[in-house]
Amino acid sequence: MKRTALIGHLNDSHLDQPVTIQGWVNRRRDLGGLIFLEVRDRSGLVQVQVEPDSPAFAEADTLRGEYVVEIGGQFQRRPESQRKGGLADFEVLASRVTVLNTAKTPPFELDKGDSVSEDVRLKYRYLDLRRAEMQKNLLLRSKAVAAITEFLDTEGFVQVETPMLTKSTPEGARDFLVPSRLNAGEFYALPQSPQLFKQLLMIAGYDRYYQLARCFRDEDLRADRQPDFTQLDMEMSFVTQDDVLEVQERLMAHVFKRVLDVDLPLPFPRMSYQDAMDKFGSDKPDLRFGLEFVDVTEIFKRGEFKAFASAQTVKVIAAPELTRKQIDELERIAKQNGAGGLAWLKRDGDAFTGGISKFVGSVTAQLIEKTGVPDGGTLLFAAGEWKKAVGALGAVRLSVRDLFDLAKAGPQFHVSWVVDFPQLEYDEDNAAWTYMHHPFTAPHPEDISLFGTERQGEIRAQAYDLVLNGYEVGGGSVRIHQPGVQAQMFQAIGFTEAEAREKFGFFMDALEYGTPPHGGIAWGFDRLIMVMSGANSIREVIAFPKNNRGVDLMALAPSPVDERQLAELSVAVASGTSD
Amino acid sequence: MKRTALIGHLNDSHLDQPVTIQGWVNRRRDLGGLIFLEVRDRSGLVQVQVEPDSPAFAEADTLRGEYVVEIGGQFQRRPESQRKGGLADFEVLASRVTVLNTAKTPPFELDKGDSVSEDVRLKYRYLDLRRAEMQKNLLLRSKAVAAITEFLDTEGFVQVETPMLTKSTPEGARDFLVPSRLNAGEFYALPQSPQLFKQLLMIAGYDRYYQLARCFRDEDLRADRQPDFTQLDMEMSFVTQDDVLEVQERLMAHVFKRVLDVDLPLPFPRMSYQDAMDKFGSDKPDLRFGLEFVDVTEIFKRGEFKAFASAQTVKVIAAPELTRKQIDELERIAKQNGAGGLAWLKRDGDAFTGGISKFVGSVTAQLIEKTGVPDGGTLLFAAGEWKKAVGALGAVRLSVRDLFDLAKAGPQFHVSWVVDFPQLEYDEDNAAWTYMHHPFTAPHPEDISLFGTERQGEIRAQAYDLVLNGYEVGGGSVRIHQPGVQAQMFQAIGFTEAEAREKFGFFMDALEYGTPPHGGIAWGFDRLIMVMSGANSIREVIAFPKNNRGVDLMALAPSPVDERQLAELSVAVASGTSD
């Protein structure tokens, strides 16, 4: 017997007709001699009524939660008083109940999954995945995959699978290694990203490439990281930065429209890295709300308040009225993010009170005018070295957002670009220049001459990040296609020619054989889906994630393995060698 | 400057208009003071003419093969005498030539790639991938991905990514292992297939699942294997075998139509495993041609030819006229495939000559009638134990196909199902029963009572293989959804309860919590694309394959790694422990 339709697809057209449904018993209630069931599949849930004289009653009476059932009956409207709209207006009057499988009592109640410890949810992931929230998230993810594939195929992008067993290049993050049995003593690395391969595909003439690529980084797992993750990887030939951004905007709009029926306004606003840091203290600013920094460095310069007078930068945000307790909490955030403290002022009419008010008497009017802080409002300051000051105030800004739910007033989704990143960063710890995106990012053509000069920190990269609601959901760049520029870049970050060749020799060779101008981007797909679905963690949009020890609590991976397996691979566990 | 279109998309509508193209110099000829270029991108190739007085001439004169160029000019029809149809009817009269990048001389001529050693092609894969043949294959593959995604999304299948770092279960093939740094002394395994995870997704209520899944098996690499490969993995709930097959047929037809514009006739023919072996000596019979086996066991039974008289099975195929040399070669094939030799007869009018003719006098008329061998034709026999006899003759049949190009007369693509595989096979080496598909395959319901009896070898599985032109391109089954049947199956293949729990404990637990009836299939995607594109090897449809030592000759993976990396992972190279 086949089902008439998924439960959620039953509708007016089935009214007063016999239907067959299949699914799980979500709930059973016995009332006035009748049995009421909720039967659920991934699409929805419907009430089933079994009357005492029904031929289905005896079988229905054996049912418990999570049993798998097939039910035949009449699809009918519920009494008017019980209608709540949608499927809740209907019910199935059962004439046939078949138990397709029984079920043990689940270790937790599915509709209370939110209050269950994550360890339990992960151990019984197959039950956790039955929850409506998880099903919504994974179905949304699947829809996004289909929408992306449709768009990119139509636009002439070629899907290519790049190697999963590749060469270890101790660059960036730590590699996961895979011992080779056929080549004893040698190891593959799982790919951190398909970066070189997608550039090689451009060299090979594929013109436009995409792949939903599994990537691996063996990092210490912070709260919301996974050892493997998925990126939507793309690359295009014969393009400028504008060309890449234009296609990406249409793709993103297509995905939001198809998956969420949300219209994203095009084009996305663009902001330079410098502006993003200057105004929001973040290279992934949440632009759903304001609280833009006001620069008051000049107001305090050479003034009476010594702490500000000599600061490279003094920035301020005008927050709503804050309690002393809230200010203390924000100060904690500021300190956590590198500030020495959090100076503040409360406006009281034409004066300021509290905080540093005794030092600002002479600039009160100027501050009120420049910040526009309303009466009762609070000014929050960060001062000091530019990058530290804006970074700390950026964190404070997000905390103020959360305190007052400021993002709610904005659009549900705000997408923007951050562009013009620096090509090079000075790494204080190693006293050396390093790349900001990766070593294959192209500098702005007019800045190339700064390589090797004192001003190489000013070189702007043709790099761009895609920012959604304060999350970086994508990042990419135009790539270096000229071997000479690539050599300059390697030199700038301190690679000797031998080192460069050892790590990237085959790629440097390839660059010499006719490389077209090209550029691309990768989306952090897990994070994008997390934001689109309103989830709090990427674990909520991954079917079988690891916990923060890298453990799959359901399958119990990783695990010890047989000595025989290790011997075949010519490796041994070296106990005690790690610390 | 942007290109007008990909080269292959230029057409009548661009005639006598200015166009801009971008691509690679495929060839340069200088003739009568003019420069003729062939310029190529992934979509096609067009002739470019540069006249001596053109402003583009000086730049054009610097061009060499594989330079990357942008060319502006007039799109015009070539002189009538030179038209060959399609893009060859047109040319671009250049007014502007820009070198976007230079190129070293490639180590091999691209249009002679077929005659270059595969090692060289793999080392310079980025050049090899420029060849039209490789581009055709990879573009076909990409189109297939898009067609599959479109179909399955429309049909309500949910794309779910399953774990890449999972638990080692030394079952079937050898695992690739990944040491865990955070859990010293423990290892992940790369997945051999998402089998358990897709069944868990059915238990979790996802109803229909698909994924283009990367899978890993650390086997000794035969000619056409890769350490990692791609399967199109699918699973469905609340289905019978017929339901699965019906969806698969529509999917396959959709893919062939979309990608190759080929109409596959539906439904696909189905043949039992028994019939396939009996008639074609293969569980993946090539049905593009006949040469069906004729069973002549009864004709020889208790007859004068002792070797056949006592044989369990005597099968024959009626081949065209064969030379002695061809017969010798076929005998070699038969022996390679387990036969003691290859008995043969040549029909000469109403008699047979050669081979075993002196033993068949009394059954000549019967043989001619039953086999229908034409005058001059050759009969090829296999006799002995059934499975050995049909297997050897099956190999001979394919060799005869190749000798006479018999497949050519049939349809370009022939797809069929092989069904009703045995549930269990007796493994002579280990003197034990084992599964034929995998331990989760459901038996035919009416055969379940045979578990544990002497007749358990007769249990038929609800398993099916998809066969295309003699290649197995898919295989699947209805799965066991009842814990009790799963336990019987584990017992039949000799797992103790403890062993079963150790390997599959979490899965056995999951089965108890309300498992719907379900079944699925996986397509060998690389092999399917190989057959669709007419390639000889899966390496021709994989962008960056390994050689048969598991080595990526371009990236030089695997490779030795730093001691420091190994120490972090708590492993060491154990030299000499492997042999």
C-alpha cells in the first residue's frame, strides 16, 4: 500500500476521500473511549481519530510513541471549534492501522529537545534529527544546494571534484594526515581547501568552476568549529573583482529567493576594510543596525583629559540609557577584547554625569553635537592604538546590540561586501610580514610597486569578504596570475625560493604555462545555512557533527584500531611523544 | 574589456560585428605575410586572421602556442571555399591583440595527448586537462551532476552530507585511517560508503536522501580503481524494491536525456541473477548484443564424450567463423577465467570439424538445431561446475564481442537490472557463509525461514544491480528494518552478538527506535560517466586522479612529513614492520 502523499501535502483536494499516510506516532491520547493520534512525517503532522467500533481500534490500541505506522482512513475537516488553520483544520478518521515497526521509548522527549544536554542529543542523533527544528534546518540546507547547483550550472560553471587525498603543505592550519600503505612512511593530507586545484582548473581552461567541497583543518575546536566543514568553492577566469562580485550577488539573491522567498536588495553595499574597522570595529560588521562609531580623536587632542589627549584614536558610540551594571558588563567585554577599560558618560540635559564626566567639561557641547547622543543616553569610548581601540569598541557595539535586541529593528538579513583588505599583515610575534588572505591573492595593480619597500603594509589586496548579519559567510580574491608577482609575494612573506618551490613547486610551474587572469571566492556553507535558518551553532545544520573534542558521540569515532591495521600502514602509536 | 561570448557561442548573430574573445593560442601559422591563429577556450576554437597592416600585427607577431590572449576584431564569414560547417565557417579579423599572459612551450603537444605516456599527462595534468577530450568528459560530468540534483530535488530527495571522519569498522575493504590529535592513540576512518548514515537518516525520518559522496577504500589498485571515488548515494523510506527501481529508471532516463539527448527506453529490462549467469555468464551482462549461452548439458549427458557427459553444466555459444589463432586466444581467456580449456567445433555443412568434432558425431544434428550455428560458424563450449563454467564462457563471450565489434550493432547504451541476488555466499577459503551485497540487505520475506537451515544458500536478497553496457554502474537493496531479522543475518554470517555490537552497536540500537521500511542504491558515478563519455578509464573522467600506486604525480602526494607533525598526532613511522 502506498501513501496518498506526504502528510504535509494533504489538503482540501483530499477532503472526504480515503487517504493512506505513513509516519511516526508523535503522540497518543485516549479520550472518551476514542484514541487520538498525532502522526508525523518530515513534512508535517496530522491528527488521527480512531473510534471504538473501528476495525482499526485493536491495532491502534497497541501504539506507543515513535511506532512506525501506516494508516488508512477518511480525510475530513475537524469540528469548527477545533480548527486552527492549515493541517490542524483536518484529521484522518482511521479505518485501518498497520504497525510497520515498534519503537523503544526514546531517551528524551523529542519536543523537549532544546532542554536536553547536547551530548545526549549527539549520542542519539537519529532521534534528535527527528525534531522539527533539525528537519527544517537540513531541508533548508538541501534546498540551498539545489538552488546553488541550478544557478551555477545555468551560468556556465563546471562542477569539478578536487582530490581528497593530497599533499601536506604546512601552511595556515594544521593538516589531517592519512598514512599511505602503498608508499610506506609517506602521508596524504586531507585538503584544507581546494585553493590550488581550483586555480589549476583555471590554468587548464575550465573558465568557471564550482564545488561544494569538504575541507579539513586540525585546529583546536572552539565553540563553533568542526574538524571538517563544507565550503562552496568557486573560481572564474578572465574576470575583474567587479565581475566576481556581480555574479556572487545574483547567486546569493537567487538562493535567498528560492530557499526563503526573501528578496535581497542588489547590489550589496561595499565598504572598505578601513571603513569597516573605523566605523564598526570589525571586518565583518553587522549592518542591520547603526551605532556607528564617531571619531572624537580631534576633540580630545591636547585637551585636559590626558588619557585621551595622547591617544592615536578615540572612538565613541552613542548607546541608549545603560544601568551601572550593564556598563560594568560592557567594560568586561571591552577588556576581554584588548581595551584597558571602558570610559563612559551619561547625558543629563546639557551636561554629562558619571564615568569620565569630570574630565570633559570643556568639550561637552562638542560631544553632544558630534555624537547626537539623546538626553539620558550613554556614550561609550575606546581610546588608544587604532586597531586595538576599534576592535574593543566593536565588541562593545555587538553587546549593546544584544542588550537591546537592536538587530531586530533592521532587515532580517543584511548582506554586504568588505573590500580592499591589506595584502600583508605584520606579525608582531614572529616579527615578520605575512599574508592576510592567502599567498595567492593579487594586490591592487597600482600598489605592486610597494612590494619590498617600507610601505608594503599599505598594499591593498584585491580581496573581498561577504558579510551576512555580522558573520563572514564568504571570502575570496582576484588571484596572482603572473609568475613574477607571485615571486614578489612569496619574497614579501619571507619564503626563500627553495621553500616556495618545496611547498608549491608544481603550482609555480603551472603558472608559467599560460595562466589566465582569474579570481574566485569560497562561501562558508555551514555558517551561511546557520544564519539563514536562524540556528545558534553550525552543529544545528550538520547532520552528524563532532563535539568540541572532535568526537562523534553516536558512532564513537575516533577509536583505537587493530595493531594489524597500523602495521599494514607502517605506523605505530607513539605514546608519550605528544604533549 | 569583456569578451562578447565564449568562443563556441559565437554564431550568425555576431556576423559582421565587432567581437572580443579571450583564450589560448592553439596554433599559429604565418602565410603570405598574414598571421593565422587558432584561439581556443573550453567551448570551442576559432580562426583569427591578422593582416600585415593591422594595428594588432606587432603584438600578434609575439604570440606562441598556449599564450593567453584577448582579441578584438570583426566576426566574419570565411571564404566559401574554406567553410566546413559550424564555427569553422567563421573567423575573426583582428584589430586588437593583447597578450594577457605568456606561456612556456608545453612538454607535450596537446592535440597528440593520446600518444603521450600517462605519467607525463598526470604530471602536467593542468595541460592535459586543456585537451578537448578531457574537457568534454569533465563538462559532461558536471552536466550530469546538475541533472541529478535537479531531478532528485524535484522528487523530494534531501541532500545530506554524511561524516568524512568516521569510525573504522574492519568490514569489507581496508580503511584509510586518520590519526586524531585531540584523542591521542585513536583514529578516524575515511568512509567506505555512507551506508549506515543513510540508513540512520531514514530512521531519523528524512524519507528520501541523496548525496554525491566521496568514498575511500585502501585496496591494491587494479588497472581502473582509485583510492577515493564518488558514488551517487540514495535512500528511500516506505518503499518496496519496485518503488526504488521505478524512481531510478526515471532518474537515469532524465540524466541521459539532459546530458546526451539520448532517450532510454523505459522500463529497463530485469533479469534474475540466476538467468544472467545462466545465459551470459556474468552478473553484469552486456546486453547490447546476443551470443546468449545455449545449455547443452542434456545433449551430452551419459554420451560418448566423457568430459562433458559427467559435467554439471555444459554451455555453448555460437560464434562467427574463427581462425585457429583466435580460438587459441579465446582459450587463453577461458583458462584465465577458471576453465580447464576451451572446447570448440566448426560447422562445415551438416558436420563439425576441428576441436572436439570426433566426439560429437552422434549429437551433431541436435547441436546444430539447438544452437542455430550457421555454416562456417564456431561453437565454443564450457563445461564443469556451473559457476565456473558460466563464468569462463562469459569472459569468452566478451572477447568474441571485442573481436567482431559486436556491441556496435546494438543500441549505444543498454541499461538493465539484475535482481534476486543470493543473500549469502559460501566462502570456500574461510569455510563460512558471508553476505553477497552487505549485511544490511533484506532477504525476500518468503525466504527468511531458510536462515540457519541447510538451504540458507537459496535465500534471495532484495538486491539489485544497475548494468550499463556490461558495467555495473549501480547496486542497492531493500534494507533490513526489523532488529530480529538483522540479528538473524549477523548470525548467518558468523558474527557473535558481541562482535556485531562492537562493529555496529550504535546502529543496532537505532534500529530499535522506530525504523521505517527502507531501501536504496548507490551509483558508481565515476564509472557511469566513463561509459557515458565513451572513455576507457575512470582516470579520464576524474580531474586529478592518482596513478596505480596511489600517487598524485602532479602534486607529489603522498609525501614524507615533518617529525613534528607526527609527534603532534602521537604516531611514528614504523619502518620495517610492514611487508
